[in-house]
Amino acid sequence: HAETWVAEMEGQVVGFIALIPTEDVWEVGGLFLDPAFHGQGIGKALMDKAVAKKGPLMVEVFQRNSIGRRFYAAYGFVESGEYFHEASGQMTLQLSYSPS
């Protein structure tokens, strides 16, 4: 079953991460933060918890999503593939992360 965890600050939900089990690893189905809270370590904290609880992860991100790509690269995700997402008309990157 999928799992979704939220991040709260002073009782306000400011972000969440959704994780989906796949055959081999958990997939980050979504990681979203209120833009007002970017750069405060909240996304990293959500990802740290996901890695601690689930181990290796994968995520798919649109190539034009520069904010997401920068975040995942800084966290240590590496590109493992790409494909054309027909429904959106966008190139999609497949990224993988394995804790060391």
C-alpha cells in the first residue's frame, strides 16, 4: 500500500511525500512543499525519513522540472533512465537512490 507523510510547521501542513511500493524499491510518487518553505530542509527531512524507513528509492521527474531535478541531484539521486511521457508530452527522467 502507498504511504503519505506530511510535514507540519506550527500546526500547518507545509509539504508531503508519497511513497509507492514497487517490485524492487519504493517509488517517490510525489514530494511537494509550499514554495514559501523551500530551502529550509523540510524536503530533505522527508526524504531522510523515507530512506531510513524504506531504503533505496526511485523517482520519475519531468526533465523540465529544474527545481525537482536540482533537489534530487543534491540529495544523491542518479539518472537511471528516461522516456517520453505521452500523456503530458514531456521527457521524463528516472532517478535512483541507494543509501551508502
